[in-house]
Amino acid sequence: MNAKLFTGNMKTMKNIVYIISALFAITATAQQTPAPVQQGVYTIMNATAHIGNGEVIENSVIVIENGIITAIADATSVKMDLKGERIDGYGMHVYPGIIAMNSTLGLVEVDAVNASDDEREIGTFNPHIRSLIAYNAESRVVESMRPNGVLLAQIVPRGGRISGKSSVVQLDAWNWEDAAIRTDDGVHINWPSSFRRSGTWYELGPIEPSKNYKEQVTELTDFLNSAQAYNSTVTPVGLNLKYAALQPALNGDENFYIHVDGEKAIRDVLKFIKANNIKKPVIIGGREADKVATELVAMNVPVVAGRVHDLPAREDEDVDMPYKFPKLLADKGVMVALENSGSMERHQARNFPFYAGTVAGYGMDMEQALMMITLTPAKILGIDKKYGSLEQGKSATLFISKGNALDMRGNQLTRAFIDGRDISLDSHQTELYERYMNKFGAEIKR
Amino acid sequence: MKRIFSLLLLVGISVHAQEYFPNNDDISAVSNITRVITNATIVTSPGKIISNGTIIIKNGKIEAIGNGISIPKNAVVEDAGGNYLYPSFIESYGDLSIKTPQRASSNGTAQYDEGRKGYYWNDHIRAEQSAMDYFMYDTKEAKKYVDAGFGTVQTHLHDGIARGNGMLIALDNNGTDADRILKQESGNFFSLSKSRQSNQSYPTSMMGGLALLRQTHFDADWYAKGHSKSKDLSLEALNAKKNLVQIIEAGNKKNLLRVDQLGDRIGKQFVIVGGEDAYEMIADVKATNAALIVPVNFPDAYDVSNPNLEWFVNLGDMRDWKQAPGNLMTLSKAGITYAVTTKDLKSPADLMSKLKQAIAYGLTEDQALAALTTTPAGILQITDMVGTLEKGKLANFIMTSGKLFEDDTEIYENWVKGSKHLIKDRSTKDIDGTYATTINGTTYDISIKGKGKKSTVKIDSITLGSIITYDGDWINIVTTQKETDNKSYTRFLATSQMNNLSGTAYLPNGQEIAFTAMKNKDASKDEDDEEKEDDDKAVKQMGTMTYPNIGYGSISKPTEETILYRNATVWTNEQEGILEHTDVLVKDGQIAQIGKNLSAGNARIVDATGKHLTSGIVDEHSHIAIDNGVNEAGHNSTAEVTIEDVVDHEDINIYRNLAGGVTSSQLLHGSANPIGGRSAIIKLKWGYKAEEMIYKDSPKFIKFALGENVKQSRSQNGVRFPQTRMGVEQVFEDYFSRARAYANSKNDKDFRYDEEMEVLLEILESERFVSCHSYVQSEINMLMKVAEKHGFRINTFTHILEGYKVAEKMAEHGAGGSTFSDWWAYKYEVNDAIPYNGAIMHSQGVLTAFNSDDAEMSRRLNQEAAKAVKYGGVSEEEAWKFVTLNPAKLLHIDDRTGSIKKGKDADLVLWNANPLSVTARPEITMIDGIVFFDLERDLGFRESIKEERQQLVNEMIMAKNKGMKTQTPKKKDKTLYECETIHW
């Protein structure tokens, strides 16, 4: 090899390395570093504690040690020695970390950039597909959740009849392994649609009853039955990843999330649950589930209500239906959590607190509304022993807000903790804010 | 030439050879025999009846008609037996016998340029087409029309936005084209649908179609004056066909009004095809003064027997079913000139049942007949030929068994140009009745009813299964006897004479027995039938109609009130700031007084204690309430189109927006091209029509766009210039330079008026404001520089998600920013979008607003405003202005709305709480002092919608049980447009 050329190349290489590292440096500053494991002790004093189970302690004291809430009590009635760093919460509010259910955070970075999209595998029956390994813990969208108090999320794959398995993650992590707080919490079934739309995406034709509905339900049932049969054999013949992947859910170790809308379809789902002895069913979306509330309660099926900030499903429907729907369900005794799947669902996930706030605006008690994005989802996800409420012995995954965190104006976080780790509330967005306010010599308000 | 040749061929072999033609297949013989029909009840025109009349026909025309006419010798005379003669019907809008050209093939790449030379620049303008060139008489199809009673059809090629002329044909199936072609040029046709013969993109929207028709006509005038240097066969044809009746297919009532407005602009009074829902806006339709050609394809009832399917059907669609048959009656009452057309019907045979439906709703039989005969003749200007039965007109008439629109009436014959077409043998007798039947000496009482499989035959008291068929005056009856497992059949073949039957019975055992049957009495009607008849006699009512005529419409148009809001927290958006315990008086549509303890006078008092009163929300960027396309994407500049042409006053999202406190919206063109279309700035006056919603003396706006959308970044095969941001700059440079040149050419001899250039000139002259879709700082900066170079200012950057990076430049330029509160990550160019954008721009003195671009978000813009408090600490008072006063200023409507100030329009919202609170919801939304949303009233609507649905569901089930046709429930949704929606 020509020596001269070689040195020339070396120079170019150096330049490239320099440029690349410069690029990384920029990206690195835009990415927040996950907080280290909790070292000392934190005591949050005098804040209003919103427990997440519907209760409030107006003037609370909360002690956090080794990532755990070791004490939470009414400061006016309890005497204890103050330990560690004292955080003055006077006039402020403490909330359990908000949980974004049925989200695709970290699976797609930019909607319109195909190369950044990992949310949808091809194929119809994909129970073996696992969202967790594609979850990008360093997504810039993910880090924009934390300043709004959204600290946990269920990451769900999309597409197909069975889209795969979700996992629950915390949103301040180095990598997916680090992020996982419950791996493979359940399998997701997209229930066949009982109607179909004609026309094109740009000019909608009318919606009509689907002719394939029954066939598709049968196909799904057959698949499940086959999986049952496969898994009931002591030593299955051959290896079938798809069937094998269903075993934990069939055994009741994982949830069956069934994404379904419409009264008829929900009733069919309930029949399906009974017929197939589905042990831990959860309905996601659930439009018109209020008409089936009695059965849902009797069968103990929770509903994760579809996006609150949505339009009524039809022209004649009550103008405020999506706003009041979670309350309609809750009033009938159904266990209700919130989700936000739909267009632009990822960056909008930071609005989870305001979805709950809106539900409160349409008649729900504010603390009950909070429960729909904290303790109830934690219960559904099977993580409520550790997460979802401010209770002694639970993980210190919580945040402090200057005002009502379910109101846009009040949602002003001063501190947030995940497993006691004192996490950053910055993001590349706050950095850009500060950079340009500094450029203009203007006062930064945050 | 080819055409004419084949025509000659047809004529050559015909028995109807014209007298000067050589004849090689027979001897020459004159066959112009005079035909006479006597003893007819002749309806010469609606309402004019000659009883026991005679009609004399010669050479295809009516030679004489009336009573007591002497019958010429050597004539063929028929006795009509008292049957009725009516003028045969005229179809004004057919495509009968027109061969539709093939659809142009596509290679998947958009085609922006024209595909033809020597014609207009747009392939969808095909004024040069002539029906004659596509004509090939289709006897089989024509027979359907003949059987339905039609004698004349105006037919044309249904293809293109300008379609060229039609032709008038007589449906003489016995004759040749030489007999059939009445007029080679009849009617000049237009539509709002593109030609299938070309894939040229423009127009991609209805507003583009309207703009194209405008410019085409401006160009035709210009061409007619000899200004063009080159040949344009389309424009020449358009000019040459100017004196034909100008007919345009519009469709629903809204499009009907749109094309009439187009006609006003280009100086044309169109005959308009459409208006099947004209009853919903009858006064406006009347005001067009247009003659109409109206389809009668009234919808079938929805099959709602399954409640799970019922919800698919909107109340508005249920009402359509109930009300559409009342359309013709409504048109007649309003004195509108209209013909009916079989367009949209599955077959012309369905026409009669549809008209009978209309008659049940109060249309008179004369009106129905007129819409089929005299009126179309008048509209098509062919009253000299057809429409009535008068001397000298074509002998086009039908013979019917009775009054035309009566249930049992049958059409026996259809005479076209004096040539008889037999439809049903009039010797066929109705044999229903009871007969004393003698078989083998024994007499049975046999009663017979109905025909085909629906017939019954009773012998004494035993009912037999039966099938009865007729063939002329022969009757064939097959009866079934059941004996345990075996079925056996008896066949009767008989002929009827003077109410009696005589014939042979063929028994199952092979025996043949002659029989005679003497009629005792006619069949009695069942009680059911009688009930049905009573039912049918009462004029059917159209039922509830509202403004607009869908769910959540009001029974009467909402009107202005004098209202005193007592003791509210008033967000003035003025220097006074937020006033506690304050009264606001609304009078004459305006804010009359603001103060404490105002005297109410006769005002309705609204107790606003503990509530907040604000000015209405103004959405700077909305795409609700738009019909048939939000993007005209066919060119990279489409300044000639305007959303004002396509405002949809019936979009339910208007009501939903009101429920969210929105009172004004800018309906923007989409972002498919750098220079988009003009905006409509509207007040959300739900229940009012589009032109009443659009601001009076509206500020003029146009949409520009930059970035990914205009450079077609996500298109696999984008071929339209520009494909880069670099190109985008040059598009603007090019168009503004051209607009300048255009301005300088106005005194030239050959000056050509160009709507697009006129609009661009308005921008250059700062008479029209720009609202520009934009994301990244480079392009924002670029456009400001281009504008500065050309001497104008960019009024608003909309979306403007990197506005914060160039906020000081924007402030200096004087551009405002209307942004999303917190959207990002949906495409590459919004990577650096931050929710602090609004706060930063605001801090640098940029007039800042938050907008929706989304029918869902627009109904909670108050929540979005509150995010300016969260992200960047904007004060509540200022944050509130982001969705009220600031967008009003951006839209130059702040002299009328946007704050609570004496003398401003009373566009107000009463909130249950601080409007920035997450729990805030509007209780009253008013515009111009008219309450358009009221929470109490809304709850009432919900109840009344439920009740009315239930009632209509009952009626539809009843209709189904009566055996009427039904259709599967369908849910019809409006497309929700956003910036990027391309297509029509």
C-alpha cells in the first residue's frame, strides 16, 4: 500500500473521527444521564401527598431510603426523627409516578422516518414478538416524559391479530435491561373489527358491518386452542415458538390484553374469555364498554379506556363522550385505567396527567382520576406491590409538583425520583429552551 | 368521418330507407301510412285532458289531435278502448348509447402537464367533445327507457370538467339513426369531476375544479377576442357552443349553490343537475333562479332490525330516508323549475315507483308529469318538438291503462315518432275475481287473485298453491295439490273473453277436461290492503327538520338575544385585565356595556356568579368544515383556489368546536404546495349557511407552505418541482417576479386576466396576508428575506416550531407565530420542536398564538393555552391571549373579536371555571350575540336525538315489514382534514 496515501487516509480518518465524536458530544449533552442509585436519605416535608389510591394527606412527611418509601404519614400527627436531605414541600404536591399504559414509547423515534420505526412486525399471530428488546431507553421522546411526571410505561408492540408481548419499563435508564421493571407482562390481541370501512384513507367511504368478522374470530380461537393443546403436552412435538410464547398467559402468569371497541365485539370478547378460560383478561380501548359494565364487573375484567382527548365516534354521539367515558365506566364499578394510543401517541404520552385532569373536568373526583393513571394501571400490570401509590414499603417512584399535576398550569415538577434515584428533569427540549433564552438574554422560567 | 360512414351503413340496410336513397334489397315502396288512434283519453299536457279523443299521426308527427276529428281515408285506425295517452317522457341527463372512452393508464408517477397539444392546458377541459363522436345506438339499453315511458333522451359523454356538447335522440327502436337523431348538438355540459381520459393531476380538489372552470371561461373570452397567438381547440369549442343550453352536474345542495355562484362569476346561468337534497336549503336554491335537473334516487330504509347495526346510521341519514321523497313537492311549492332524471337509479324502470313516493308526499300528478315532459322540453329548448301532444309535434306518447301515477296503471305502448313500441299487451286481462266454474258438470266456486308466485287460487274453501302467468289474453294457471308426501300439479290453459274464462284443465292423472268459468264478482280487497290504502292516502309528512338538518341542529335558526351576564369574572384581554364580579351586557349582537350592577332592562339575565366570561377562542389554523379536498396539489402554486368556495356549514365539528369555546376559525388550504389557496375566515355560526359564516369584508389570507410537505419528502416518486428547500425559494422568486410582470402587462393589447396572478399581486401589494406553514429556521428566514426583497411582509408563520430560533428576526420582520403548544416528533423537521416555543417567541415580542390544525384539539384549545403557563411561565392572562386576542390580531379581525370591549362583536364564552383550568368547560358559547352552544340545550339535544332516532327506527322497521327495499346500515363520516391530506 502506498505510504503517502496511507498518511493521507489517516488524516482523513482523524478528521472523520473528530467530526463523529463532535456529533456524539452534541447528542450526549442532549441526552440526560440516568441518575445513580440512591445513596442518602430524602425526607419530603409538608407537601400534600396524593397517594394514588384516592386518598390525600394534606400535610405529609415522606421518607425515602434505599429506593423505598420507608415512611409516609400525616406530619401533623406523627413524630419522627428527620433523616437525610430535607426537601421542603410546603405548598407543593407529591404524586406517585404516572404510568403510560399501552404506549409505544421508545419503539419509534420520528413517526415519518421509517428507519426509526420498530413498532409493528409483519404477520398475523406474533405472540413471540417482544417489545422490550427494541425499547430505546435513550429515546429523546422518552426523556421528554419525565418533566411531566410520567415515570413508567408499558411498551406495547402493534399490528396483526396477536401483536406480541409488552413489558413495563421505568423511564430513566441506560438500556432496556436496566429499564425493565416487569418483563413480558402480557400478550396483546387485536380483536377482529366487526365493521369495515370502504373508501380510501383520504376520502372515507361509509363504515359497514364486516363480512370477515366471524371467520377472523374463529381463526383466533383456533390459534388459541392449538396453543392450549401444544402447551398441555408434557413434551411438545417439535418446537413452535408462537404456541410456546402463549403458555405463561394461558397459565395466568401474564395478562391477555384484548384491544376491542364496540358493544357487540366486547360481548363476544367476554364469551371468548369464558370459552377459552382466559385467566387474566384486560380490555384496551373498550368504547361502549359502559353498556356491558355489569358483565365486566361480574367477570372482573378491567378496562383501559381509549384516548380521552378524542372525538366522539359518531355524529350523534354526546359531544363529550370521550371525556366522560372513563367516569361512566367507573360509576358502574368497572376498574378503569387510561391509555392514549392513536395518532401521535408517543410524544402525546406526556399529556397523561391532563387526560386524567380532563376526566376530572367531566365529573370525576380528582383523586379518583389520578388513580386511573397510577394505582389502577399498576394493579393491571401486576406491579402494584412496588409501584402505583405512595405507600410505605413501595418503591419511591414519585415526583413533586408546584401545583395540581393534573392541571397544565400546576404541573411544574421540582423533583422526581424513580426507585429513589433523583432523576433529571431536563431534556434536550429544556436545554434548547435555555440555550435560546440565554441567546436572547431573557429570563428562564422553569 | 368514420362515424358518418357507419351511420350510412346502418341507414343503407334499413327498411326505413330515405326516399332519395338507392334501394338494392327490395322494390321501392312508400310506407308513410297515416295512423289514427281513436277513443283515447288524451292528456295533451299536465292538466289538459281530451276525453274520447282522436290522434292522427303522419310522418312521425301529430297531424291532428282532439275531439271529433275526421279520420282520413287509407289510415290504419286503432281503438284505444278508453285507455290514456300521455306525452312520452324526456330524459335530459343520460349517457345512453354513448361509448365511454377507456381510462388513461397510469405508470404511478403523477402527471402535472397536459397530455395533448393544440387544446387547453388542462386535459379535463374537453369542450371540443361532441356526443356524436361517441354515439352508437344501443337498442337494448334504449329499450329500458322505452319501457319506462321515455321517448326522447338528451345524451352526452359523461367525462371531463368541460365535457362538450350532447345530442338529442328519439328512442325509435324500430327506426335507424336517421330517424333517431333529433339534434346533433344539444346542451353544452360541465361537471366537477375529472376526465378518465387523462391522469393530469390538476385539479386535486373541488375548489380547484371551480377555479379551473372560472379561468377557462376567462380564457375563452380572451381567446374569442383574438388575443391568443396559438390554437386552442378546447377554447374555440367552448366559444362555439356558447349558445347551447349550458348544463352542469353539481350534486348536493351545497355544490348546487357553488356552481351557481361560479355561473354568476363567469356570466353564465347554468341548468344545474343535482339538488336531490334541495329541500334542506330551499330558499337558497330558489334564489339561484336556476332550472334544475333533479335525481330521484331516494334512499331505501336502513335495515335497523339489529340494534347493533343501528348505530352505524347517523340521525341525518335516517332523516334523508324520511325526507328525500318530499324533495320534489318542496321544489314545486317553492316554484322552482325542475325536470327529473333517472340518473343514479339502477334502472329507468325504478322511476315510476320513486315518483309515486314523491306523490305520496304531496307532489301533484300534474307536477310529476310536468317534470317528465313539459319542463324538460322547456329547459332543453325543444318545446317545438316534444313535451306536449299538439299538432306539429313529434308523435311521442305512451298509452297507459289508466291514470299515469295510479298503482295499477300499466304502460301498454310507447310510440316514438309515430312508431309503436309494444310494452305490454293491452289485451291482457286482470282475471282476479270469483268464478262459477263448471268442470265435468260439477260447479265449483273458484276465486283467483294476484299473479306469478304471489297468486292464490281457492277452490270452494280450499286454498291451493298456484302460479299464474299471462300471455296476451291467454292465462296459464298451475295449481299444486298436496297429498301426504306427494305433490301433484294441475294446469289450466284458458283464454279470457268478456270476463269469462274458457279453456282446458290438464289434471295430474293425464286427463284433459274442458271448462268454463263465469265471473261472479271482482276480487275483494283484503282488510290489510284497505288499511294500507288509508295509510297511503294521507299525505306523508317530512318530519323534523333542523338547522343544519342533522343531529344537534336547531328547529329554528338561532337568533340574537339581549343578554346580561351577571357577576362574572371577566377576562377582558384589554388594559382592564381580569375583572371580578362584573356584568357584561350583550345587545344587538355586540358587547354593549361592561361594569358593575348594570341594569338589565329587558335582557335575559344569566347568573355568572363563580363563572368566567371570556371572548371566544380564535383558531388560526383549522381544516374543519371543508368539502371535497383541502389541498389543491396539482400545481406548486394554486393561489387561484379558495376555501371560501368549499365551506361546509354542516360539519358536526363546527358544533363540537363551539362546545369547546371556539367562535372563529381560519379554514386554511393544506400544505402540499409552496403557494397554496386562499383561506376562509369564519364564525362558527352553526345552523347558518356558509356565506353567512364567512366574515363580512373578510381580511384576505392565503396559505404558503415550506419544508417536507411541499418538497414531497414522503412521496416515493415525487416529480413536482421543488424537491429541496433550495427549490422552494426559487418557486417564490419565480411567482413573484411573474406577478410583477403580469402587473406591468395590464395595459397590453393582448392582456390575459389570470386569477392566480391577481391573487399573487394582492400579496405583493400587501392587500392579502400570508399564513405560512413552516418548521425549521432556515426556511423561515428564507421566506422573510424573499418577502422583504419583494416589498411585503409575512403576516403569520403557522406551525413555526423552530420560530424560537429566529424569534428576534421574526419580531424585526413583523411576522407573528401561530404554533402548536407541544407537538413534535411526528416528522424529521420537527426534531427540534419544543413546547417552550410559544413562550420564547412571546418573550421576544413576536405576536404568538396556539392553533389546532386538528378537529379534536381545536375543541380544547383552552388547555393548550394553559401549556404556555407550564412551558415557559407565561402569565395566565397572556397565555389566554394565545388562543383569543393574538390569533384575532394575526387574522386582522381584532377590531371585531378577540377581547371583551364595548362595541366589539359579542363573541363570548361563559366557562364553569378559570378557562385555563383542566376542568374548565364552556356553558354558553355565543357569536354576534346569538347563543350557538348552551350546555342545557345540548343536554336537550341528546334527549331529542335519542327520541327521534327511536321513532325513525320504528318507521324503518315498519317499512321493512311492509316489504319495502332496505339497505345495510352504513356509517358515513366526514374526512378529517389536516395539512397533509391530499386528494379529493
